[in-house]
Amino acid sequence: MSHTFAEMIEAALKSLGGRAPQKAIADYIEEHFPEVKTRSTWRNSISGTLSTNPLFEAEAAVHEDGKKARFTI
């Protein structure tokens, strides 16, 4: 892959207005960085990067299906 997960997540968040739930980030990455699908664990890598990289912050957000985290840069 030519981009790190942090770079792909940052691009997704910037495109999605600076904050988004993990699913929207993953959907953006899947659409704009299709090479990521060559790794079977790419969604787990996104989750791990969001939770461990200090560039990203989680904030509580309430959605129709319950409370979930939304991530920001």
C-alpha cells in the first residue's frame, strides 16, 4: 500500500467534514483507496489506528441505533 492507515483516515476525515463515525471512515477508505481490500484485516487496522494514534480523538455521538463514537482530527 502506498498510504499508511493514519494517512487514509486523515484524508477521509478531512473529506467528511472533520468528524465521522468509524463506518463512514471505512466506507470512504474502501471507495477511495481500493488497494486496502487486499488485506483481510484492513477494517481492524482502521479501528486500531483510530484508537491508538494521538492524531485522532473519539467523541460521543448519539445515532438512531444507539450511542457510538465519532472521530475527529
